[in-house]
Amino acid sequence: MPPVAAERISATVTLFGYTLPVWLELTLVAAFAVLFFTLAIRGFSRRD
């Protein structure tokens, strides 16, 4: 892959110009997954 293409398809996440480490990216994804699964379970378990 040419260096220009690799630079455009960067797999890093930046937040306010700071590149997040992989462990923090994975922690954020896991936290949001738990949050949304919890909200979905609460929403679908309610009876009308």
C-alpha cells in the first residue's frame, strides 16, 4: 500500500488532537457497549 493511502486510512482515534492508545480505545468501546446493552435490556423488559 502506498504511504499516502496508508496515511489516509489511519486506524487511530484522535480526541482534541491527542491520539488515544489502543487500550483506551478498547475500554471506551466496551464501556459504550455495556451502556447501550443495559439501556436496551431495560427498554425491552418493560411491559406496555
